[in-house]
Amino acid sequence: SIKEPPQNPPPRPPAELRRKRP
Amino acid sequence: GPIILETYRAIADYGKSSKYELNLKTGDLLEIVEKSPNGWWFCQRESQRGWVPASYLEPLEGPDEMEEPEPNYEGELYITTKGYTAAEDDELTLGPGETIEVIHKLLDGWWVVRKGEQTGHYPSMYLRKTGEKREV
């Protein structure tokens, strides 16, 4: 159903937008 | 009273890769219905509803204040339910059934995990909690 999230991992953010990482 | 949904803004264009997702244009405003820990958020935009990658969204108020949990350097034991091959330098390649330690549960669904000497990002949707305590 539409309430089930996609079965594949979400995309990583575009590299230039990536948030601060540990 | 009425249910107030949080509003987030798209920080980049996104083209959907499966049905039930939404296409995004930079600057789109979306209301968040559900935040799944796997990094897919269920959103609505006017009359449309669908899943959006959380990594493409920032809160409308206070863009720097994502309510991200703190890292836990002791680690929490999880098992990989599915293998994944790293596509970026900061990701880990693991097979199914491997025990790892989760250090940081990032909202974008790519958690920081540790396996022996290696640390990197891994899709949280391929992880299951073991329920065991870590040996000290």
C-alpha cells in the first residue's frame, strides 16, 4: 500500500549538501 | 484541536525512483506525516502524498536544528538483514547476518556503524536489533 515505504535504501544526499558528519 | 504537521523544505531536486514517492523541486514545501527511521518520510504537498528521502529535506524553521539523536560511541548491537556494497567512500560493505555496532542513528536512514576497526555508513533498513548486550 502507499503507507509502506520503498523497499530500497533512500538516496544519500547530494555530496555538496551533505550535512556535517561525525 | 487540529493536528499541526511540521513543514520542511526541499534542499535539492529529486526524481522519484518508484511509485508512491514524490518528485521534489528545490524549495518545495512539504508537510511531514510520518518519519520512518529508514530515512523515507511520508509527506504531503497540496493534494499529493508520498515518500521522500529525508536527506533532501530541511526544517522550515531553524535549518540547522535537525532533531538528530546524539552518537552513542559504546555502540548498540545490530545484525545485518541484507548485504550492501559501498557506493561511496564513507560507506561500509557488509554481507547478511553480520553483527555490527550502531554508533549514530542519523535521520537520513544511513546510520554510522562499526565492524571491528572499520566505521562507515550503512542503510538502517538492512539492520535489525539483536537484543543482546555488548560484551565489555
